[in-house]
Amino acid sequence: MNENQLKQAYSQQLVELISRYGFDLDGRSPDFWISQWFQYYPDQWIYLAIMESLHQGRYKIISVEQILKLWSRRGSAVHHFEEDFEFLINRTVPGESISSLLNDSPSLTLNLVEDRSFTDYNQLRISEFIPLVDTSNFYKRLKSLVEQTAEV
């Protein structure tokens, strides 16, 4: 895919993401908003702002716009969602994943969560916690007090 085709595919995935989650579009089409944002903001910020808006539970296009304006004033995109959230959201959008499109394009470069299958995701669990038994005098006295209280 050439650079123009990647950007077009990226734009279509953004439209799909906005449509999938039923954003209030303020009377315009998702294509209108995305084309407007491409003119004023870095390409990868648009995706991050949509994700941030979803993460905050703000399903309005004006929320995405506000996030983009805030980041523009700051000069950097500061998002609060984590890879797990991003992965779950991206699983619901059909077609080529946004992260793979961004990774394939030099101009859209952004380090995002890798596209993993659900089975791989489930294998990323924390191992079982086995506490150590405390043998200090304080522990013994506390345990004795608890046992005495339980008998009463």
C-alpha cells in the first residue's frame, strides 16, 4: 500500500470507530470531522483523541474536538487510557486494525498496542499469589488475640 492508500484506510477506520460507538456528530458526517482534523492536527492525534473520548465516556464529536484543541495548546497528546482499553476497543472495529495501519505508515507512525488474538491476551495473567507466612512475635501475638476473640 502506498502512503495515500494508507492514509485513506486510516481515515476509513476512524470513521468506522466513530460510527461503531455512536458518537453524536453535531449534524455532520464523520468524514467531515476527520477531514477537518487532518487539516489542523497531527494524524495520529485524531485516533488518540477518539480513544481518549471513549475512555472518558464522552461520546460526542465535540469532546474529541475539545481534546484535540487542548493537546494543540499543550503541544503534545496526553492520553489516560491504557493498552488494554485500546485493545478491547480496536477488537470491535472490523477491517484492518488502526494500529497496523499506523505501524505501516512512516507519516502515521505511532507506537500502539500490537494486534493480538484474544487467546494471547488471556495468557497475559498474573501468576497466582502465594503469601509468605509471618513468623514474627508480633504476628504470633496478633493471631493469638484474634483466636481468643473468636472463641468469645
